[in-house]
Amino acid sequence: MTALLATGALVWSGIAAVAAPAATAAPAGAAAPVAYIANSESDNVSVVDTATDTVTATVPVGDGPSGVAVAPDGARAYVTNRGSGSVSVIDTATNAVTATVPVGNGPFGVAVTPGGDRVYVTNHQSHSVSVIDTATNTVTATVPVGAQPNSATAAPGGARVYVSGNASVSVIDTATNAVTAEIPVSRPNGIAVTPDGARLYISSQNADAATVVDTATHTVTATVPVGNTPFGAAASPGGSRVYVTSIGGNSTSVIDTATNTTVATIGVGSTPIGVAVTPDGGEVYVTNSNSGTASVIDTATSAVTATVPVGSGPYAVAFATPAGGPAADIDVDVTARPNLGLLVPYLTFTLTARDLGPSAVTTATVTAALPPGTTATNLSSGCTTAPGTVTCSYGPLANGASASKTFRVPVHLLSLGGVKVTGTRTASSPADPNPANDSASATCSVVSIVLVTCV
């Protein structure tokens, strides 16, 4: 571990794929998510039942597993083996390796696109990213990136993959598999993207901070002090919190994304590296490399509630919903229409949640992000508003059913230009297996208070 840090190698996967955030209670009988923890020194993956916080299986993989990511449907886990130059594909139903995919030199980070069709793997020593077709388990493209790529995270819509390197974050366009931008950051490591895709939170090792980047402009908008030598970063499902591990402080910092301030610092094990939030947002798992454990944090209290012994040198963690467990895919849609010629002209936005199954939705929450300075009025029942957001609750919904909630945004002279509202599923029960359709946007172009077009 010391040698890796001295050479500047990242030892965390950057899984992506956050008052305390509310967790979504699982329905009675629902299976708890399973944690997959890559143990770099014992060359295996620990499978942890999060209901009991116990290891239920140990899966041998390649040499030096460093990163892990789970497909959106939960059927497969992808593990990077930095010493073997390969990726192990684990069938989560059987917890057996079903394929080994050769990639570049020193693979570390790994991210699965929201559609589940591709896996992006950072090759630390080859200065590249391998793109794996999940249907064939073959490398279909190799993307040159900045020096010593580390973590990888996919944008919620899947249009971009963000890769941290020695001194910058590379932005990969997944349609062309080409780098379209480089964002300078001081020794970036873990990358967390907010559920609406608007911001990145990047652990900056040399600055002892999390660097906040606007994804639309690729500019740094804030720097949040955290613990000593930050490594991993993960956002909560609702996007209200980001968790950053600090290997020098043996702690995890909790960032409030509304204020970009650290609101809690939680002591964990020795040399915490990987971090991930459970799909319901109720717990955070932190891998402690030098302790050989995972710390379990209750997000409501910011307290460690369990310590799970795993393999040697645990680096990364990701969650899967057990096969056969209840799942409901929620498709989010946002539409807008202008209402003009009135005493107080306004825009009506409609947030629709549609259950694509296979199970019925018990509860769901969709949060709409509003433009700065915008207010919302005339909210549907079940919706609340706060500065910059409207949050609406749904459920129950049968498979195939949908429900819509509306609110108004007044139009005035200060509204001239674009008024964009993005709706994102921020919580639901049972688990949503497909994040690709969790977010949608509608934009109105305001030319004057009597001329508005919405798309």
C-alpha cells in the first residue's frame, strides 16, 4: 500500500458510479443489496449481505483486484485486476467468474454505462481507457487519455465518462470514444457525479479538498476542504450528500451539496479508500485497506454501525440487488407548456413517473432542479419546494401505470432566455435496476413575456 501511494497510483475504483438524507425503506420481503468488495492483496472479492453485514461468499479473481462496478441490472460485477492486466466478469447469481477480459497495463478504475452495454476501464500504466462490449466481453476501443488514469465514472445519461489522471480529468464522449475536454485538477482521484449530471465532486489528493466542477462548462466552481489525502468519492442517490474518504485522516467526510460544506467527519478504519452508497441511500460502505475491513455508516446519524472483516487490502466496493428480488424501473419524463396572455403569465412543468416493472412501485421521489433564482408555485399534492428545487412523491404505482405532478414557474422580465428544469428520480422502492431513464429535462425559451416556446 505504501509503495502504491508513493508512486501516486490510485487504489480506488471510483465507483459510480448522497439535515441527513432520507433513505427509502425496502418493502417487506425485499432482498437487501449485496456489496462486492475487491481485495487487492488477497486476490479475491468478498460478497457481503448488507442485511446482516456478513461475508457470504469469496470469489477468486486475478492479481491485485483494485476496482469493481456492477451492471445496472445487477447481473454482473466487473473487477479490474491491476497485476493481471485483465477484468474478471462475475455472475452475481452464482458468484462465479464467467469471463476474463484482457485490457491494458495496470487496470484500476471501472465504470459501467447506464445502459449496461459498455464497460470503461482505466489502464494506469498504459495511459488509456479500454472499452468493453458487455455482450461479447471483448475490447472494442482503446481511448488515449491523460497520464496515469485512475478513477472512472459514467454520467447519468451515459453520454460521457469522466476519468481522473495525474493532473486532470478527461471527458470521454461515449458516442465517439474520443476525449473532448481535459479539466485541470490537482492530483484527482475519486469522482462522484450528481444524479442530475450537473456537477462532479473530485477528491483532490494534494489539496486535501473536493473540487466541484460544472459539467456544462468544465470549470471549477467550488473547492470543499475535507480530510487529509482524500481518495474515494461517492454521491447519495438523491444527490444531497457526497462522501469522501481520506486515507491520511482515517476518516470519511460528508459534504452537503446544497452549501458545498463539510457537515460531518466520521472516523473509520485504517487507510480508507473505496466508498459507495446503498441504492436506498441508507448506508455507506467504506473499504479500509490496512484494516482489512469495511466500515458501515448510517447516513441518518453519520455514525459507524458495523465493521465487516473482509479480505486483505480491500480497495473498492459496489452494490448489486440480488437476482429475483423485487425491482421496478421508473421512467422519468418532464414536459412544459407556456400559459401567456394572463395577468401573471407562467410556465407549467409536468413531472411524470412511469413504472416499467416488473414489480409495482411502493414509493418514489422525483426532484426537479430549477434555474437559479426561480420560484415554483401551485404545486400538486405531494410536492414541496425549496430554493432551487421541487420534490414530488409518488406511489403506489402498478406495473405499466404512471402518475404526473405539476407546478408553475412565473414568467417575468428576468426570465428572458432559457428556463430549463431537470427531473431526477432520487429515491424509490423497490430498487430501480435501470438508472438510464431516471432523469429528463424540459426547456422553455423566453423571448418576451408574450412569446415563449417549450421543448
